[in-house]
Amino acid sequence: MSQLNQTPSEEATLAARGYKLVRKLGEGCYAKVYLAEYKPEHETDHNNPLACKIVDTANAPKDFVKKFLPRELDILVKLNHPHVVHVHSIFQRRTKYFIFMRFAENGDLLDFVLKNGSVAENQARVWFRQLALDPRLLVLTPAEQAALNNAIEERKKHEEKFTKRDSMRMQSIVRLLLFSLHKLGCLFLLFLLYVVLSRTLLLVHFVCTHVL
């Protein structure tokens, strides 16, 4: 168990809940991810593969522990999307948070792209449609639905504000362009007038010098 960086007491705690860490899959700045097995009490002969993300708050900065981690845990608990990995359970033991979720045996989207190259447009369209599933189809509490509606309205206002600002900016650019063209036109006319006057003066000088 030393390779898993797991103490005997942690192993016993996980075993009491039906979990067992198998091997390490990867790690980030403040967390490590392991392949785990879950054996329900009524299915002693069947192990369910899961992914376990372990966050050790003892090694994380205070702003992450107080702000970002609680937000992540809150979202994971409330998340209910048919095309997003489901959370199996979350519990805390001392300074560590254990987040068990469905194991993506085929890897994530980055793994897919690295292995198979760019995604075809038809397939990307299907995945985008799945991720952009109508939020009204999700199971939300009235308070969550109200918060979601408010967020959508704020997003619309934000987009309208920037659309209006971009439109005004484009109009300003057009006016500036027209003004610049007008100035260039005036300068060009002055240049032509200068050329004509210069040639006229040269012609008059020639006539006065050689003819008269």
C-alpha cells in the first residue's frame, strides 16, 4: 500500500465503506486520482470500478481550501447531467477529501484527440448537443431553477450590452474611416491643384522667357 501513499487506517476506513484503491492514475496541483473498486454489501462477487480523487487540504493553499474546494464540492453534489460523469460519493477524513466518481475507462476528450486526431464535425456536433442539453430537462430544486434562470437572464443582458457596444464601436470606426477618406480626398485634391498650378506657373515662365 506504500505505492498508493495510503495509511493502514485510511485503508480500513475505505474498506468499511466498500472501497479499495487499486492504482494511481494521475495527479494535479492539489489532488491525486486513483483507480478504485467498490464492492456493495449485497454484491460480494462484483466489483464496480470507480475513480477516486483525493484532495489533501494540508498541502493546498488557504484560498483553494476556503473558496475553490467548497465550490467544487457543492457543484459536484448538485450536478445531475446525463452526459457528465456522475459522482458516487464524497466524504472527508481528517485533512483529506475522497471523491468517488464513475470511472471513464476510455479516458477523457484530450486522450481521445491525442489518440485519434481531430474530431469529425458530425461527432463534435453530437457531443456539443449533449453537453448543451436544455437545463430545463435537469432535476433542479425551485431555488436552483430560479438561480439558473437569473444566470441565464444576466447572460442575455451581458451579451446584449456587448453587442450594443460592439455596434457603436463599429459605427465609430466607420465614421472615422469616412472622415479619414474625406481628409485624404481633400489632400489629394490639394495635391492635384498644386501640380496644376506648378505646371501653369512653369508654362507662364517659359512663355515669358522665350516668346516675349
